Amino acid sequence: STETVIVHPYYDEIEKHQVLGPINGERDATEYTLSRPVSFSDLDLTSDDDYLELRARVRDAARDMCFELDARVPQLRGDRDADRECIRTATHNAMRAVLDHRYG
């Protein structure tokens, strides 16, 4: 199983998807997704300090959601590498989504 955090409007609801093909050595894995809003309306993203604050908020939310997936989906527990990858990927994807939305 893989863990992913994406941004969508159905907050705190875990979505389950079958992913066809090999992913991380597993064939036809089940992907679980969870999302939550992160506010940045008080930040000026042209400021380096505010950009870093946004990144910290996103990373904190990603960490919380990845750990929540572990708590709510028993088969995801016990893989520290998967947890680190979940947080890294979720942070990267969320930051990309914010910047694409903001400047795209």
C-alpha cells in the first residue's frame, strides 16, 4: 500500500484507489488519500520568510495527515520509510499546487 496526501474538497475523508502496475515494488497497490486545508491568506508569498512559513505549515499538515492515515488504515502502519516518503511527497505536491494556483 502507498500513502499520498492530495488537495481536494472532501476533507478528513479517506479515499481509496487501486493503482494499476508496479509501484515501489508492489503490483496493483491500493492508494489511500486524505486532505485538509492549509491557510496562507495571511502570508505574502513574495517574502522569503512567509514562503518558508507556508512550507512549514504545509509540512506540518502533511505529517499530521500521513500519521492519521497510519492510525486509520492499519495496513499502512510500521513502515518508517513510507511515512517519510508520504510526508515528502505530500509537501512537494501541496507546495506545487499552491504555487500553480497562485501564479499559474
